[in-house]
Amino acid sequence: MHLSDPVRNKYRDAWSKFATGVTVITTVEPDGSIHGMTASSVTSVSIDPPLVLAVIGETRQTHTYIGNTGRFGMSILNENQSDIAMHFADPQKNFSQLDASFVANMSGIPIIAKAIAAMGCRVIAAHKAGDHTVFIGEVESIQLDDGNPLVWFQREFVGLSGSSVSADRDV
Ligand SMILES: Cc1cc2nc3c(=O)[nH]c(=O)nc-3n(C[C@H](O)[C@H](O)[C@H](O)COP(=O)(O)O)c2cc1C
């Protein structure tokens, strides 16, 4: 079933009410450079073994790179990292445009430095669902840091208090 534009917009509006944390999914491009994509459709799936899922649109560059490498990093952003979230929500922008201090390496998997939590994951399953793929990753390494999370609510980045930390964005 394909949605008409009004129903599609209503669907998007409904999900804009679902407040989430914000992650950056990091992968490696064929030439070895690091790639990042802002993602909020992620969750924990299992504790033993530790499994996470990330829902990635099949037109995303990240979709191709995760398919190629079978690995990804998932960094949960600090509330002061909305600039990084905006940066990696733009497919034209890449790591080379950022200061090198924004990236860290965890057991060979790139992550975002100073994220409040980061996990290195190995893909164990990929399920196509509509125009997205649900990638299930087994967590192989974990790093924690202090701080409050960045929150995505009604197409806006906010802090835990609900105060805006950046301008609106149409996604
Ligand atoms: C807050 C926020 C959350 C997002 N979550 C996702 C997501 O979970 N999955 C997805 O495929 N795209 C998501 N996007 C859109 C991607 O970040 C965006 O399309 C990105 O440019 C894709 O990058 P790539 O093509 O370089 O991989 C999100 C965007 C924003 C602003």
C-alpha cells in the first residue's frame, strides 16, 4: 500500500511526537575514510547476547557501507552535540569536514568522541522492511562517558529539560 501525501504527512507527524535520543551510525567507506549518519530509529534488542538494531533507509550511503563492511559504530550523542547531529543528517557532509577530534577509534570501529555512550557492532542479520533495512548488530565493545543526552522531538533537537538546542529541521 502506498500512502497519499496527506496520510504520509500525518504518519510523519505522529512519529514526530515520539521523543528519542540521537545517535550517529559510523561506518567505513571503500577508500578507508570514515562515514557518519544521524539516526534515531535504533533500540536495544537483547541483553544476552547484547544485540541492537538500526533502521536504515535503503537509499542512504550508510546502507551500502554497512552492507560492505558488516560493521558499524553507534554513538549516543551528548546534548551539546547537536551540531554533529545536524552535520551527519546531511548526505553531502563527511568526516573530513570536521575537526579530527570529533572521531575516536574503538577496537577498529570509528565512533564519535565524547558521545555519552558508544558501541561497536558486528552485523548478524539484515531484514528488509519497506524502504528501510533493519540491521541487527551484536555489540562487541562499549564505551561510556558522562553527560545528558541530546533529544529529538517534533523535528527539533532539545535537551532533557525540553529546551531547544538548535533550529527546526524538515526531515
Ligand atoms: C534526528 C534524525 C534522525 C534520523 N534517523 C534516521 C534513521 O534512523 N534512519 C535513517 O535511515 N535516516 C535517519 N535520518 C536521516 C539521515 O540522517 C540522513 O538521510 C543522512 O543524510 C543519510 O546519510 P548518508 O546517505 O550519508 O548515509 C535521521 C535524521 C535526523 C535529523
